[in-house]
Amino acid sequence: MHAAIQTIWSLFGSMDDGQRNLLLKGLLARSSTKQFELLSTLLFQRDDDTKLRREVSVRTSKHRIKHLWSRVALLFFFDTHSGRDREMPKTESKFLHESHSCYMNEHLYIKMLNSSYDTDAIVKQMEIASEVPARTMVEFLATRCHKMHNIILSMRNVVLESDIEDSLKTLLKCAMTAVDCQHGTLYTVESTNGDIIARSSSWRRQEAVVAESEIFKAALLLSGEAVNEYNVKLSDDFTDSHDAAYGPLEPACILSVPIVAENSKVVGIIEVINKARRETPPFFTAEDEFVLKGLSSVWILLLNHLQLRAQALRKSDDVKILLKTASLMSSELDLGDLIKIIMQAAQELLKAERCSLFMLDKSKGELWSTVAEGEKEIRIPMRKGIAGHVASTGEILNIPNAYNDRRFNRSVDLKTGFKTRNILCMPLRNTRGDIIGVTQIINKLPISFTFSKEDEMLLGAFSSLAAVTIEKSLLFQQLQGTLEGTNRTKNFLSMILNSITNVVMTLDGEGRLVTVNHPSKLGLEPMLATMKVTGFDYWLGKENHVLINDLQRVYRGEGTVQAQNCNIYIGGEDINVNYTIVKMTELIPSNLSNADSTESYRSRQASTASGRAPSDIDSTAVAGVVLVIEDISKEKRVMATLGRYMSPSLVSRVMAEGNAVLAGTRQAISVLFANLRGFAAIADKMDPTDVVAMLNQHYAYVVDAIAQESGILDKYMGDTAMGVFGVPYPDPLDSTHAVTAALKMQVGIKDLNRRNAIMRRPELAMGVGIATGPVVSGNIGCSKRTEFTVIGEAANIARQIQNATKQFGVGVAICDQTHAAVRDFFHTRELDSIMVKGRLWPIVIYEVVSPISLELPQEVLASFICYELGLREYRAQNWSVAMTHFRKAMQVADDLPSKTLYDRCKGLLEGKYQLPAPDQWRLNWPH
């Protein structure tokens, strides 16, 4: 080969230009790519047409051709692949010696420094070089040293930088300065989804996701190959997508180098575009490519260092957040505020956009939470969505793409405009391992990131801490609720005791006073201190030996003791009272299994009460007794008597104003008689206990209706009850109250019949008659027994009106005076005129149908009209016409009063009834 080169060289001088060009083309065709690149860079003759890139046009003088040949020879004889110098022909060596200034250039230095070229050979070349080549060599070395110095300083700054984003900016700036470019971008390739992210750039938006189609020769770069392209726009690989992406930059040349990790996987790309200075070649040289590759190798180490440092700092921050959160959670017991703290801490800890904490409500089968970092509560079914799946199965879900998961509900995103990218969802378990809630983290930051295994571990640790704290909060709330309930019960019982007019005392197992509600009523205030430290036999004294004996009987377990109309002596006064003594017991603890320990326990609980021996105590230990004392002085006896008939408020008014109203008064009132129709016949066929039970149930409705309308129950008379309204204090609405009470009684009898039907008892019917008029009222009786009652014509009329209700088949009937007072408040209709014993003139009676507020059905109104027309003809003694109207009323609504008068008219026509003389006709019928 060398001999061939020497022969070619000796003939080169005699060759014409065409032969020389042909020679050069042959040499170039046989040279390596790297040799060709260096040669092209040297000659500044890259052709714009890529099809002619390997052609070089040589149009120069013989001297210039020799120069070119010398350079080609140097490139040819310095083998960059083997790193060994080839033997150079003696003629070439001589030529080089004579023309040493022609080959001592930058690219020769690059070749020498970037290979394993022997230092002695470089020195040898320097010795034979003249001043200019030597200067060029020194300048080149100085420039490279300056570049290396700047790179080392940048690396130092990167190492000292705590923020990885700032480190990436420093690295990119270092690369752009080293290769002297206009624009640069540092991309990272995500290991999870392969996304290419612009982590630092002089022209792209930071953290933007860049498609492969927007990066020039991205596929080649991702395979691990570098790209150094001149006249980029003329390249076949430059597409419309590239033009749209790079267009504003007007790219002339692009140099891109992959960043390859230790596992030969491309983790990033360094891309630089366009040379910055015009005095430099308008393309990136081999030196630029070498520097950028070197930086990419160093950057892997630096990035690993930065990532380790960032991880260490992050773990340190995570520990700080955990400690801070633990401190806040331990001091916060309100569940609502605790959830907010946990959500905020989890979001900060995992660097996410949103966090939700759902608590499990097993009773409703729902998950509930406040809206992410908000106040409004939301609830979702336990098995719905991502959170519902985790709550149901206990599975940890790390979803990199939420929209690809069928369990994710997009409706919330569509409604709010928020986009959920990825989700990390984990159950919260209490100390027993039961699921009590779910933590859901949404959208890892930065945008391109997804939740990692490390995030899962971190959230798992955090969730364990949160679950324990939440469980503590729930337990605290439960205890707080129990305590509040106990306090409410205590306060309620205290209010009950204070509202009870009787004196209620509680005594402990030793007979000492514990509580008393009204000590002043029995004059106990001076004795309270003594009563709390001594037994009852001491502070009651011998004068109350009967009460003491009764207390001792209860302590011995002989049951409840009741005493009526007894005298006790307290504070030097003799008080007439009724009292009741009830035992308070507690179960003997279950751990006291043997007889000795049980006996010992009993003995301790009841050792000193007078007259009691431990052997007499029941199987349950006596914790104390309740003593209820009722003062039945004269005033109390009067109130007790009135209380059987009057409401408590009315009794209080009577007692407050004195007993004058009880001595006897005359006033207009309303009297009510309520009777169970045919009850005597029903009672004869029933068991006596059922009869009494049914009457008691009936009278419960009657008494309640009277009391609710401010009336007084006068008396019971078998199956009839009498109530009065307006005594002892009259009211303009007494008649209205009486009618309202009657309607309530009819509602009560219907309810009672429903209950009787279930128990297979006969159905009951009730008639109520009401009359208004003057009566005499007062306490009537002897000294041994008195009753408050009324006497007068109104009572007699009310009784007879009640009897008429059975004949007409109606529930409530009233007299004309009562009707005048209530007709604006109730639906009524005239029934007939009746004669009452003791009166010379008849009275008109009316049926009460319902309150005026209720609308009557059309058929009922029609029957009322027909009845009114028939009644008019009946009083005119037009029996046949009257019967027509009554028949129509019966057909429309099965009207019972119409049937009564129809039968009466029919009897008159048939001669069953004899009419008085015409002058004695009073438009009434005897009842």
C-alpha cells in the first residue's frame, strides 16, 4: 500500500486536473466516514445536495493540490480507528518538512488529542513546525483548556446545586457555551411511559411533553446514535412536523447526542442548534461532537449524584413533613379538622395536585369526605369508583392513566373541567386491621411524573400514622358523646327531680344522705351537714320510729314500702305525709365466686344501717334507697281533689286565687255528655276484665280530649262521661272547645275500633250531646268526700241531645244556643226540634259534621240539601213530598237522619202515628 502511495505521489505532479480529481475521489471513496468528515470540515466544501456530499471539486493550482494532498495524506496515515501511525513515504515526509505550515491545523490537533497518539510523535511534529503552526497548536490547546476549565467549573456548580432543575439549567448552559450554539434543549426520557420531556431549554416550554415527531432524527437518537447534520432543511429526514417545531429558529445545523445510562438505556438527549458566531464554521465540528459526548457521559454521573442528593433532601423533607403532621394530628381531636390536616400533608408529601380522604360509614354503606381541600361533604356508594373498589377489596391501586381504567368515573372531570391524569389510592386500616377509610392522591407533580413504588411506600407509612390518629379521634368523639350523653342524662334527671313537687331523698348503703331536691319544704337545711355523715336512724330520731323501721325493712331487701297519711316529725313540726321507699341495688361482681368473698362484699356494702345484719341481705347488694315524701297538708289535699278533674294549670290558678270559686258560682257554660251506644248489651257478652280494659281505653281518649280543650271531667257514669267547659273560669270559646273535644272523641273511638278489630273485640259507637246555658258549679259533698260538679238545665238538655243522636244516627249533636256560638267554625245542619222535660217550648238541634277548614264531598252536600228540602215539607205536613226528598238524600249519601224522618213520614201516612190537633202542632217530635 505504501509503495502504491509513493508511486502515486511521484506521478501527482505530472497529472492534469482531471486525473488529480479522479485520484482524490478514489481516496475519498476508500476513506472512513470520520476521515471524510474531517476532510470536508477542513476544505469548507460540504455540498448542499446530499447526493453529492462525497464529491469534492478541486479547481486550484498545482501548489494548492500539493497542499491538499499533504492534508489528505496526514488524515490517511493517522488511523483514528487503530490509534497507530501509519508509515509515511519519504517523499511525503520531505514534502511535509518543506511545507510544514500546510498541515499544522485544528483538525490535526483534534485527531492527535482524541486518539491514543503518542506524545513524542506530537512533540516531533511540533519541532519540525515553524512558528505559525506552533502558535496555531498552542492556541488550539489553550482554547481546549479554557473549554475544559469552564466545563469543570460548571460541574462544580452543578454538584453544589441543591435543586435539580437549576442543575439542569447549569448543565445546558455549559453545553451551549462549549459548542458555541444559539439554542439548546436538554430532554429526559421517562422510564415509565417513554414520554420525552423538555426539562431545560432555551426555546422550548419547560416540562413540555415533546413528541418524537417533533425532534429531528429522534428514532436514531433513542437507539443510542449521535446526530450531526448540516443544511438540516435539505435532509430527507426533515419533515413537516420538524418544520413546524423548529421553524421559528431557522435551523441550519443540529447536533444531538443521546445520554446513555449504565444499562445502555437512553435516558436523555442533548440537542444544540445553529452556531452562534459568524467567524466560526456554520456547522458543528467533530470537536463539538466530541465535547458534547463527553459532557453527556459526565452528566450521567452528575444526574445520578443529583438524583441521590435530591432523594436524600426529599426524604429529609418527607421526615420533616411527617414529624410536623404527626405533631399537628396528635394535638387535633376534631375529625373534620383532622381530615383537612391529613389531606394537606399527604398532598405536600407526595407532591400531588389533589388529595381526598374518604371515611367509611358501614351503617349506610357509603364513603364520605369533604370535597378535596374544601368544606362541603360528599358521599358515594361504598363499591363505586376507584375509592369504592379500594374500600371494598383493601387493594392498593396505582393507576398511571386514569382514563384507561374502567373504574374511573369521568363525569366529575367533565363537569368541573379538571383533568385527572394518575391516581394513587390506598386503604386506611385501624389497629385491628379493619378498613376505616381510603386515601386518594390525584395527579403527581410535575405533570409528566407518575406515582412510583417509593410513593406507595411513603403513602403507606403516612396512612398508617393517619389511621391511628383518626381511630384515636373517633374514639375520643365516641367517649365525648358518651360523656355528653351522661351529662345530659344527669342534668335531665336533676331537672326531673327539681320539677317533682314531692321531696325525693337518696341514701347510700350506709344510710347517709346523698341528694335531696327540695330540703326547704321539710325544713332540712340546718340538718344537711349532719345527714350526709350519719345514718338515717340518727337524724330522724326516735319520734320517727315507724319511718326508720320501714327504711330498715327496705335495706334488708323486703321490697318497696308505701305509707299513706302518716305523720313525721322534722324540725319540731308534725307534718302529714305520704311516703314511698324503694331499694337501689347493684349486682355483686362476677369475680366474687366463693361464698366468703361474696359475704364480705355484702358486708362492706351494708354494714352499719340500724337493725340490719349482713346475713339478711339479698343476692344483690343494696347500694342505697330512694325516699319520696309527699306533703298532704290541707292545701295539698284540695289540690289533689281538684287534680282529678282539672288540668294542672287550672288547679294552680284556683289555688292562687283562693277557694271562692269552689264555694259555688252561677254562670253560662257548655256541658258535654258522651255515651257508648248499646254498651250494656256488649258488656254482658264479654269477660269482665275485657269490659274494664275496653272502658279504660275509651275513657283515656275522652279524658285527653276534654283536657286538651281546657275542660273539666265532671264524672263517670258507667258507659257515660260528663265534661264541662267554662268552670270555674268562663271563656268566650267554651262552646267551640266543647265541640272540638267531641270531634276528637269521635276520632278516638275510630282508633279504638281499629285496635279492637285486631283483638277481635266488638265495634263501639258513641254519641255526644252538647248544650250551652247557665249552671251552678262548686265542690259538692261531705267532709269525707267532695267532688266538683255542676247543676242546671244545660246538663239536662245535653243528656237528652245525646239520646237523640242515637235516633238520628249522628255522632255529635248540639243545641241551638251552642250552634249560634260555633256555626262559623264547623259544618253543621239542622236535624229537628225536640221537646225537653221541664221545658214548655222545643229546642232545635243540629248535627256537627266537621271543622269548617275541611271541605265536604259533593255527595254529602247534595244529601244535606235534599234533607233540608224534605225537612221543610215535613214541617208543612207534606209527607209524600218530604219522603221524596229524604229518599233522594239516602240514595246520594246513605244519610241516616233522612232515613229517620222518611220512616216517620211513612208511619204518618200509614196511620201508625197519631198527630195532635192542628192548633197543637209544634213542629216537633217527642224523643
